[in-house]
Amino acid sequence: MNSAAFFIIGIITLSGAFAAATLPKLIHAALSLVVAFVGMAAYFFLLGAEFVGLVQIFIYIGAVAVLIVFTILLTRREPDRDRGRNWGGAVVALAVFAGLLWTILKAKAFDVSAPSIQPLTVKQIGEHLMTNYVWPLQCVGLVLTAALIGALILVMEEKR
Amino acid sequence: MTPTLQLFLIISTALFSIGLLAALSRRHAIFILIGIELMLTAANLNFIAFWRFSAQPQQPTGVMVALFSIAIAAAEAGVGLALVIAIYRHYRTTDVDQFDQLKG
């Protein structure tokens, strides 16, 4: 695992996420979110979970980000600038960050380097999905179907 | 020097806090959804990092949980954005401070 790659990806991911959280215009925030998602996919590649990185790119960038952009375009009538911030939220977020950081730095069990592993192939993941994880897979299929139908019902025009 | 588990946890904590900042401090419904997506990806990074640094990385438990979590996040985004569109039709705004019909 390369240290330089880690820090470059970290800077890209965190700056993308911070821009997504703070930029005043929605469409800019949605595009910065894509940068943050690409950085997360790069982390998954770096950690040796190539399939999860690909799934991240397909689903988050290909589907979720495009869905967010479409929703922004569909709901844009008034000016999309934010009217003021809620600074209490910033304080809460900073407090959560400080607390978690303190815990992580205090725990000695997290200060380990990665063991060398055999690469996890897509074939192995598929075999696990079809044997050990077949019930969770079916449940996720059911959840996705229910979400699809629910989303369609929510956005259907109401009959007068 | 190679990155330790600690560094990955710090990155994912920072991402989670940025997502929390977006979800709590913005008044626009789509910004809140963006924050929730950021928090979910931070959780996925934690799953993958704990899997990679665990004692038995041959058992792909963390990878499986991350995959299922990505699928649930996709369902959540679809329903959430459909809700935003439905509420926009009703109120003609996406400012969450003005969704006040259920307020007591």
C-alpha cells in the first residue's frame, strides 16, 4: 500500500466532500460529491477491494449522482441559493469529529499495518454471494423492488 | 511507511463529520440527502478498512457488508429524491424549514 497515493487520494476526497457540504449552489455541490465518490472508489482499490470500488463507481456516480442532478433540475424554480446556515450543526459536527478522533488516536489496537493477502477475485465474491450470503442477497433484491415501486408511487401525479 | 488502520479511520471520521455538517447545517432538502450519502460512504470505507486489516482477510465479510450497504444506499437515495420531488410539488419549495404542516 502506497503512502503517497493514500495522502493524495485523501486530499482529493476530503476537499470534494467539504466542497459538497459548503458550496452555496446545489449543482456545484452535486458535482463535488462526484469527486468525493471517485476518491472513495480509489480508496477501495487501494485497500484491495476492487469489486467494491467498481460497484461504487457504477452505483454512486452512475446512478445516485445522476439522480441528484436530475432532482435539482426538476425542483429548480426559486433561486437555489441557501438562505443562511444553521451554525449549531457545524458545532455538533466538529464535536463528533473531535470525539471520534480522540477515541481513534487513543486506541492502540488500531495502530496496525495491513497483512499481505491473496487478492479477492470476483469469482470468490460471486461464490460467496450464491452460497453463504444468498438470503441477504434475496432480501436486498426485495428491498430494491419495494424502493422502486415506492418511489414510483410517490412521484405519480395525483388523480383529481 | 505504509498507511495504518488508524489513518483510514481518521479519513472516514473526517468524511462522516463533513456529511453530518452538510446534513445538519443546510436548509435545502437535497443538501441533507448529499450529507447522508457522504456518511454512508464513510461507513463503507470503515467496513472495507476493518476487513483489510483484520486477522482473516480471506473471509470477505467486510466486502459483503459493504456491497449490501451500497445497495441499501441506492434504495435510500431513490426513495429520498422521490420524496423531495413529491414535497416540492406540494409546497413549491425544497427548504426544509418551510415543511411545517405536521408541526404542532
